[in-house]
Amino acid sequence: MSALRVVLTGATGFVGTRVLHTLTSTAQATGRPLSVRVLGRATAAPATVTAAAPQGVTWTSVDLTDRASLRKAASGADVLIHLASRISGDEAQCAAVNIDGTTALVEEAAHWGVDRIVHLSTAAVYGPGPHRGIAVDEIVPAPVSPASRTRLAGEAPVLAAGGTILRPGLVLGAGDRWVVPALAELLARVPARWDGGRGLLSVVDVDDLARLVATLATSEAAPPPGVHHAGHPVPVSNGELMAELAALDILPKAEDDWPWDVCLERLRAVPGRTSERQFSLLAQDHWYASESIWRTTSCPPGPGPLTRLAAAAPWYRSFLAG
């Protein structure tokens, strides 16, 4: 059996680290030969890459903002998994990576005949919400940040190449430096159950998302092209999430219920890093119909992100204490 040759970007990131681990561990378990060419900016592979997957993995130094460095990056490959993105900075900085870099990488893959592309985007492209069980592009995307605007624009070359795009909502698990840390800050500023905790959220555990990406990249059946929501099929209420985080001693328990207008008033009175828009994203309805991609790929979505939180609890407690 010939080796499946994968090109992977973003392998040092939160999701990418788990995707690389899932690819290599699955190959070892099934006996299917696999080679992974990891693309990254460092001149040599970081320890997180070599320690997680020392065999069958090579490192190629590239810069998504330097088209010349991408030449031959996809030569001989069967699959491109593009997870890298810029999520901070101004419009030009984000566009250089998320639009221009993605376009150059996809064009390079097409030049070498790579006919399977899996690309990670975000449900943040839909904008502020609230959103309640919407299908893909049931509403017109209305991104409000440079990162989400350029990530939406970066989907276009992948779609033109017939690739598969995943838009997850909130991603939880060891390594999450955004969702639960933001919840911790917000709870300190607004110490209550926010609007009764009734807001429904699209959430997915990072390892379940990694399994989905790996399935799309390695399955014998061609992956479904186009855009797909990639949350767990069952949405999670903010109240359920906060209660589980409290039960695991990750966050303190909120004792009081505050109506939404009171929550916003308190948030505005207590300065912090997390914006009002981000507060709404984490506390009010933002969930997206996500059943189809799991069903189409025959990839089990797992027991749900709340069940998975216990495994990540030690990491969260250590990170928040630091």
C-alpha cells in the first residue's frame, strides 16, 4: 500500500497539534503508511511536532506571506490540510495570511495536482448574531473583525478548487487559550448566570474536531466539497457549560441570575480584555446546524464537549492559575 502523502499547515496551533497527533496515531493503529509534510515559519521543527510524531513527519520552512517560499511545498502530495490562519492584527496583516497566503498555497497545490483540500475556517464569519440553528449561509455572513472578514474571503480560493471547508463554533480542550479563559474573565466582571444561562452555543471538543479533519483527509470516499458547520450536532447552553466548568473546579459557581441588560451594564462598568461583542458570542444564542458533516463522513461526533471537559480540566486549572 502506497503512503498517503499529506501537507499540513498550522500543526503547532491548538487544533493543528491534535490533527497531527490524530493522523499519525490512526496510521499506526491501522497500519496504513502515512507521510506528513508540516509547513511552518520556524527554520526547524518545534519540539511539539517532533515529540508528538517523530516518524513519517518532515518539516518544511515556509512563510504564507512569501509566495516564493511556497514553491514545491505541495509537490508529490495527495492531500492539503490548511489549518493556519492569523487571528490578530489589522486588516492588512490578516489579509496577507488568510487571503493572499491561502490563495498562493491553494494555487501551489493545484499546480501539483493535489485534488483533496481540507480547510479550517470559523463560524465567526456570520457576525454578531444571535443565530439559532441556521444552515450553512442561511443568512448572509457579516463578519465584524479583520480576522473573520479575511478568513471568510480566504474561503473563496478553496471553494474554487473544490475543497472542503469547516466552520466550527467554540472549540474546547487542553490548549484552549480563548474560550474558557474569556469565560473566566467575564465571570469575574459579571459574577452571575448571564440571562439565566439559556443561550445555546455550537461547541466542539478539539479532539473530536481533529478526528473529523483527519477523516476528511484520509477517507477512501471523496470528502463533500463546500462549506460545512463543524460543531457538535447537539448545542450546549451557556448555563450547562458554566455549571460543568464549576463542577470541575475550573471556574467559580455563579449564584445569582441577572437579566441581560443588567449583565451588559455591569460589563461596561468593569473594564477588561473581552469585548461586549465577544460576551454576546459566549452568552447568547450562537448555534449552527452541524449534523450533516458528521453523518456524511460516518465520523461519530463523540459524547459531546461537556463530557470531554473532565480530561482537559487539569490543563485549564493550571493555565488559569498561571
